Amino acid sequence: MTVRIKDVARKAGVSTATVSRVLNNVSTVSEENRENVLKAVKEMGYSPNVLARGFRMKKTFTVGMVLPDLSNPHFPLMMKGAEEELRRKSYNLIIANSDGKLEFEREAINTLLSKHVDGILFIGSGYNRSVETLIEESGCPIVLLGRRWSKTLPSVSIDNFSAMKHVFDYLYDEGHRSFLYLGGPEDVSSSLDREEAARAVAQEYSSVDVKVTRGQFTYESGYERAFSELSDPGSGYDAVVCANDLIAFGAIVSCKALSIGVPEEISVTGFDNIFLSAQFTPALTTLDQNTYEIGTRAANLLLQYISGERKNKISFQLGTRLIVRESSRARGK
């Protein structure tokens, strides 16, 4: 038998209007009534007619998400956080992978807009004014994730400078003085913020040397740069600090290829704390940036804009924590 909205209302002991408000995430419903309605919906297996509901409300109940690299486990975890939050509010998620290419980002945004998505979650490969203009002129609600490259668009991210500085300060306190920094691309805001932290350390401590290199956020880039720099027997680095975990994995494997012990001879650190970090050998010391929560918070914020609950543009920065594992150890101070 088909379950109707009035059946849910009867079981929850509320009006059909209250059920509708709960399903549409309207904030004026009391928490008790909300819980009763959601419990009744679950127990009765009620599924609203999304097409009819969308037609009445002029919504599609879909959200688009543009990611730069689905092969990097960091981004699917962020996507998972967003998708679970959206599903909880009866929204579906459409994924577009840009492969870090500007032309694909513009194409993805235009495709999502043509499908009349109610909002977009966006992680750009780097700042580009044409993309920002396209987003602003579309009038579609949008939230940036992880990389805050626009001063006018809302975002959920972390303080990348402070987070990377925390990694360096930890290593410094553990006696490391000579650093090889394997950074990311020069056109990505998070990459530049982390690189700025590396340069700030060299200025702050007179006894510290930091060699900064740039490259892609990939395993291959980490391996090639680490192998090239560490092949010189006189390099004398105490630590290889990496802009993400994939780069760090490549650096560790290059150390093995060069018969350099990690962490016996050199420490290696990452950034992201993707799920492979704890399983790698040696387990990777890395910076956890609450990737899943970034996705969840961004989706929640976007839904507030879609519903009209929030009007002002706001940006959140989430906290981070350093996870110390086997790939780093103290040096003689």
C-alpha cells in the first residue's frame, strides 16, 4: 500500500504541513516534532514524489559537485561527507571530475547549470577570474571547499598556513634543522599557503634551512622530486615535508630506492591523513584536516543558501590535528 504524507502525519501526531516543513528542512519546526516525523518516515518507508515536489517548489533537489581529482582519496572522502549530508535532507548529488583542467571546470559548471541543479559545491584546481565570474553571474548558490580562492564566495576550509606551520614546528622541536619541502602547484591557493609556511619557518629560525620545490599533488611528482634531491650524498636533509600524502608516499618509496632509512636517517611527513596513511610502511606522520567534515559542513551551508535560511556570504575554517606515526622521529638537538 502506498504511504501518503497524511499517513505519516497521523503516525507522528502532527499536521501534514508540519511533515512538509520537516521534509523541506524548514527551521521553524520544533526538535520534538522533527524527530517524530523523521521516525515515522523511516518506519513507514515513506518516499516523497521528488519530481512533483520539485515542480511545485521550482527545485530539482539535486546538487552538483566539481572535484579536481577523483584518483586522490582526499576528494572522494570530502564527497562522501557532502553526499551523506545531502541524502539526509533528500537531495541527490551529481559529481563532475575536472582532472584539474580549467576548461573542464567551466564545462562542468555549465553542464550542472543546464541540469538546473539547486546549488554547486566547488573545488577548483586553481584561481581563475573567468570561472569566478561564471559562478557569480549564474546566480546559483555555491560553496567552495578546501580552497578559499575567492573573497566574495562562501567557503568551508582550513587555515592551510597555520596547519603546515604546525608540522614544521613539531619537526623543529624534535631536532630537525634541514628540510626538503615538496610543495604543490603554484596556482592552487592551499598549495601556496602551505608553501608560505615553509618559507616562514626558514625566516623564523636562523638555524634552519628549507629547500622548496613545486610540483603536482601526485605520487609520481613526490617520487621524482625526492629521488632527484636525495640522490646527492651531500644533501644532508633531516626531513622531507610534503604538501599532501600522495607526495609523501612517493618520497618514502624514493628513499627506499636510495637505501635511505625512514625514519632512521630522515623523517617524512604528509598532509591530509587519507586512509592509506596509517597502512603505509612506515605509517605516515601527517596533518588531519577533517576532510569528511569539510564536505558535511559545506553541504549543510549550501542547503542553507538554497532554502533561503542564510543570505550573507560566510566562510568557515575548521580545526586540524597532527597525527604522529612511524615515518618521523626525533633527531639529535
